[in-house]
Amino acid sequence: MNIAVSLGLRYYKEILLGLVLVFGVVFVLFFGAVQEQGNTGTRGGGVMPGADGKGGKANVPPVVRQYEGMIREIATKYNLQDYTEFFLAQVMQESGGTDVDIFQSSESIDGNLGNIRSPEHSTEQAMRHWTDVIGKSQAKGLDFWAATQAYNMGPGYLFFLDEIKQKHSEDSAKAFALKHAGGRTSCGWRSPYCYGDYTYLNKILKYFQPATGTTGNSEIGSDRFNKLMSFALQFENYPYQWGGVGDPSFDCSGLWMMAFRQVGITLPRTAGEQYKATQRVSKEQLQPGDLVFFTGTSDHAYISHVGLYVGNGRMFDSNSRGIGYTDLNKAYWDSKIAGYGRVGG
């Protein structure tokens, strides 16, 4: 028998063990290198990359909009004036503009209610609190959305995110709430997350459209999406005009035919034709800049209405109430969605 074969048979266990050890070392070194490359300066999770609370547009009623000038003036003292529209959306969520403490900022003073004397006082205290959480968020390499959730949950939320190496997400907020609930597990709709409001950011975003939203894989892209919205927002609160293409107002399809023309894209005239001219996407694939089509809103055609998806479960459209933002989660609209379309070009 060949001597090499003989030795191999005699010491096969030792040889096999050695090969396993060598493979293990190579695997650990390779996997560790990949992990190190993936983790350098990064955090998992998070929402809305590429967007923050600067600029944008708050979709709020006059009772809230009346505070814009005052909020901007006080925010400027803290170099936070670029967030004015976001702050208006926050006021809408916190008080609807109907309480003297418009930001509900009393508790950020000493944990008690009743400390606020006027809307100006409420705003001043809110800006102090914002300065604190934004500064701490930036120091930890976290974004504005994390700071927003920390406005509700306290700066400790930022230290928690830094510890777990995550950006803000609803799951992260839930984990923090569980950790700090002090054993309390029953608190109504929040149960068992009984500390703060883990949905705080999303509630504000219902009333706010970021200036640079996430468009993901949408063929429109953020630059084109912003140009579309810049055109459409000129006509916000204009009345619906059947057959209108800007003379002076629009119907649903006329608005988007003319808006897409501003970015060099030709869309057909009617909602039905636009439906046929766009690529079908699922609700899960829906991105800002996609079109949302409806049936049953009138009897003139099967595809009877169209709007532009803007993110956060909302569209911008021209309907019987005029031109503006519409909540797609409302039963009327949700029940009539016929499909979603992505515009090429």
C-alpha cells in the first residue's frame, strides 16, 4: 500500500480535525471582515433616508397656520427657522391650534401640566426642547427623525439608539418603551408599550410632506418628484374644474398631465388613458411620484380619478373638494383604489 495512503488511513481523524479548524479560521476571518466593512459608521433600521424636517409643507387648517409667523420668529432665535413647516405639523398633532399650549410643551419644563401662559410661551419652551434633542441627536450621529421621537420620549431615547446602533424606527421606539414602562403593561391602544408614544413621528408626518421625500426605486426620482410638487402646490386650494388644464384650474388628470409636462414627460389626457400608459406596481412597491387610480368616484368612466402619491399614505389631487392633499387611508378613497401606476421617461 502507498505510504501516503497508509498514513492517511491511520491519522484520518487528526487530518479531518485539522481541516475543520483551518476552514473555521478562514470563515471567521472572512465573515468578520465583511461584518466590519458593513458596520463601519453605519446604523440599521431608520425611516425616510434622504429627507429631514427642513422645508417641506405642512397640511394644516387656518387655526394652526395663523401661528406660522410667530413660530418662525421664535424659531429663528434658536436657528431652527428651516423647520417651521414641520413645527406647524407638530402643533396640528399636539393641540390642533386650539389650546394655549399649542406645542403641549409644559411637561418639558418640569414634568407638570399648566406651566404655559400663552402660545408664545409654549413655542419658546418647545424651541428650547428641540434645541436640546436635535443637538444630542447630531452628537450621536442620528437624524432629525430620531430627534423628533426623542421630543416625545426624552433624550434617553437617543442614548438607547446609540447603544443598539440603530436609527429611529417604530420597532426601536417600542423596544425603548418596553424598557422604560416600569412594569406597566396596560395603557389602552399602546399596550404593552406604556412609555411615551411610539407612533409620535408618524402622527406628525400625517400633516407634513418633506421637501425631499424617499422615492426608492421610483423612476420619477426625488428631483423630478420635487418639481412635480412645486408645480402642483401653486394651485393648492384652487377649486376642481371639470376639463380644466390650468385655465384657471384643473380636473384630476389635467393637473398631472400638465405637471409631468414640466419635467419633460408626456402623459395622455384622461385618467383612464394615464392608467393604460403607466406600469402597474403593487401597494407594497408604491413610491412618491407614482400615480394612484380610482374607480367608482363618478360614472363617466371605469377609471374615474387619479392622484399623485406623496408618501405617508397620502396623495395630492384635484377632487370635488378642490386641489390639495388627500388621506388615502380614509374608507371612501381606500375602497375605490383601482391600482397604482409608475410613470416612465
